[in-house]
Amino acid sequence: MSELLNTKGYNFRLIMKYSLQAAMISLSIMLFSPILSKYIHELWFAIIIVGIPYYYFFTKIKSTTEVVSCSNNTIVLDNNTFDIEELSSYTIVSSLRLYFVMRITHKNGKDYTYYLPVTEKQNIESFFESRHISKSHVFSDYIAKYYLILYILTYFLMLGLVYYFGLQIYYLIKS
């Protein structure tokens, strides 16, 4: 079994999990921001709200890199080995400047979505095309492609709402 491709990538489900955990940490800190802003300078407060949760996010993501390996008849996705015949379709979507999204669909319906380095994009496309695996696009591909934009927009919207509710709670307690 000769190995044609071996790279490391990031599982999209773990990215979503850890980014939502980081957002919950930020939102919980922001809820108490009217009280804490009296004691902490605004610059340090901004670092606490954004910096600490994203330090958590990046350390978690860096520790969860997964191996993606393709050989003649099998694909290995972080210790899960699949025969080529078990795969029903794949999708490759350009997402970020340094990474692209690869989604593999198993015949049992389970999807595996990974961010992989752009340097491996051509190799992976030629690997799937040479094995005659069909391409298919689903709506979740767009979520993975635009996840960063969607996340940032909802994150700042939620920060504003939580700040507003925290301010209302502060004035309710103060009066």
C-alpha cells in the first residue's frame, strides 16, 4: 500500500465546537462588563473579552490537528480507515487563503469535513478524480466556506446584545 498523500488538517466539527466555547466565554465575561469596567481599564478589558477566549480556541485547535492520508485503495482520516468503494462523493471548496474545505461523504450518509492546506488541493482533486468518485455540493459546504464571516458577524451581534442586557441588569441592581 503506497502512500500518495499525507497531510495534516483541522476537523470542521471541532473548529465549530471550540469557537462556540470561546464565544460563550467572551459572552459570559461581557455580561458582567458594566460592573468590571469600573475596576479594569478599557484596553485590558478588551484584551480579556477577546484575547483570553481566542487563546483558548487556538491552543485547542492546534492540539487537535488530524492526519489525512490517501493511498491507492484507502483514505485515513485521523485513525478512521475507509476503502475508496465506501465513499459516495466528495467536495472541495476554496475557503481561506491558506486552507480549503474538503468534505467526504460515506455511503452510510456520514460526512467528514476538514480544512486542509491549499498546497495539497491539486493532489487531492486528482486523487479523487482518478478514482472516479463523484462531486456533490450541499448547503453545509457554504457554511464551512463562509464560517469565519458568519461567526464574526453573529459574535459581535451577540456581544452587543449581551452588553445591553448586562447594562440593564447593572442599572436594575443599582437602582
